Amino acid sequence: MLRLDPHLGTQGAMRDQAAALSTAAPQLAPDEVQGLVKRLYGLDVGVRALAGERDQNCALESADGARYVFKISNPSERVELVDFQIAAIEHIARTSPGQPVPRVVRMLDGRARDTVELAGGIQTTVRMLTYLDGIQIRETPRTVAQRVAMGQGLAALNLALQGFTHPAAAHDLLWNVSAAHRLTVQLDSLVEGPRRVLAQSFMARFVDHVLPRLASLRAQVIHNDYHLYNVLVAPHDPSRITGIIDFGDMLHAPLVGEVATAAAFHMAGCADPFEGPAQFVRAYQSVVPLTEPEQEIVADLMATRHLITALISEWRALRYPENRDYIMRHNPAAWQALSQMADLSRHEARDRLLTPTPTETPP
């Protein structure tokens, strides 16, 4: 498991991550994408832009109706990280072929990726995946059945990734909830006031109560970004998962961080902000039970995910106002969730997350 000293080297790590996040995404024109796809894959396609924060993503459709996703990596993305993502997707396809994840599409010469030159001589990596049908869960009403499907679906994905290793799996990532202490330097960039105080209190909770426990917990390669934008469902059956996408934040980290990160996105939409996360976590545990030490900190890590979302998005939006809407899409919910958890002790939050209400039955 990647472990970082909470006091040494954090400024350097922040600078490295800032450089990666501060590099603008490629902006190839549709005809340039068509030319690349024709040359590398032998396909004539129509091109439609897809949302992305770091990469340029394009939906493609060929004359026979086959659809694909063409990914043009951020120039700062190391090739070994692209290889890591490709290897993970192919591992899942081999070990758990029923998992609703995209498949890697090979080029005419059999390669899974290629390096291309952008304007100004900058090089980047391109690759293609199959297109998964479905709509993002964020576009559908939240239901108990949907949360159960998501919790059990993430557990199944984690089981499929068990035992998978790759040299790049232990890479540094600001979105690693288990290394939130590296963002302590960002607290001073917040405007003086209640939000800064709120963020400082949750950072202290993480450093004091969570960080010392992480090294003893089970860890593996995790998706690390399993939320309402990255899970697809059938349009007429929003509790049936048809796709899990965007493996760009994947890394080797404590498994409980995966559960907490995913659960954090279920706090909105219910009168009781713990109702959705509790349903999700219980569904996950019906497939992969959390250990007692993991249960002790899962609610802390749920709050920590909201903390890093708030800090990273505030920082990114200031630097890239042209992409502000996309960058800040989770920011209001993150601050709201932290406010909702602020008056609860660690143990109260844990119990609210893990204890079924009298009217509920476990999945």
C-alpha cells in the first residue's frame, strides 16, 4: 500500500500533482480524430465530444452502428498509467467476464495504445474502448433498489480486481482519500470563515484518527471513482447496472477507501443524509463484509472524500474558470455533506452509517 509521511515531502507531491492537473486536456478537432481512428483502426466514424476533466474523450459511431469511446490522454499522463488502466480492464474481462466494464479495442496492428504528436510537438497517448449503453445514474431518480445494486455491483468489481497487480498501481494521486493529509497546504487557500474552520476540523480528524490505522488494513487495486457519473443503468430499469466507466483514478489503496468514496455520493437526495450511504454500505457488505477496523473508520473516510472534493475543486476552478462547471459539479454537495456531519462525533457518524433503522431489512 502507498504510504506517505504526513509531514515530509507533501509540498513536492502537491507540486507534482498540480503539474499533472494543470495541464490542459487535448482539443483535437473532429476531423483530426476521424483521421487518427481511420489510420489506427481502419474505421470510418462519426465523432461526438464527451465530458472529461483531464483527457479528451470522444464517442464514435461507425457506419454499421458499432460505437466506441476514443480516449486522448492528457499529455501529463504517464504511459505506464495508461498501461495500468488497460491491464486492469483486460484482467476484469478475463476473470469476471460478466462485469459491465468496457473492453479494450485493439488497433490494426494489435496494439492497445499508440503515441501521437499534438500541436507544438507535444506527445500523448490514444486508445479505444467499447461504448457501453445506458444512462448515467445521476439522470435517474434515487431508489433503495438502485443503491443496493450499486453497493453489490462495487463489491463484485472489487472481487474481480482482487489479486490484480501492476507496476504503476502504487502511483501518486490527489484523489486518494487515504492520503488526504497531503492537501493540508490547500486549507490556507480557502477564504477565512466557517468553511475554512470546517475543513480544518475534518482534516484534523483524518490525521489524528484515520491515518495511523491505514497501514494495517487490507488494500488492493480499486476503481476509486465509483459514483453517479461513472455508473450507467438501463433507461427503463434504473436499478439495473449496464456500465462502469472511467478507470482514470484507479490505484492500489485501502479497500475501505473505495467503499467510503462511493458511499459519499449518496448523501444527497434524502431527508436523512445517512439513509442513502447506509443502504449502499449494507449492500456492499452483503457481498464483501468490512472488517471491524474498516468499519471503525469508514464514516471518517466518507467525510474525508467530501473534504478532498471541496479542496481540489476550489483550487482547480480558480485556475481553469473555462471548465468551472465541470470541475465544480460535486463542490456544493461536498460542503453540504461536511456541514451535515460537523455536529456528529466520529462514533455517532459510524453508527448512523452502519446500523439499520428499525424499518429497514438488510439487502
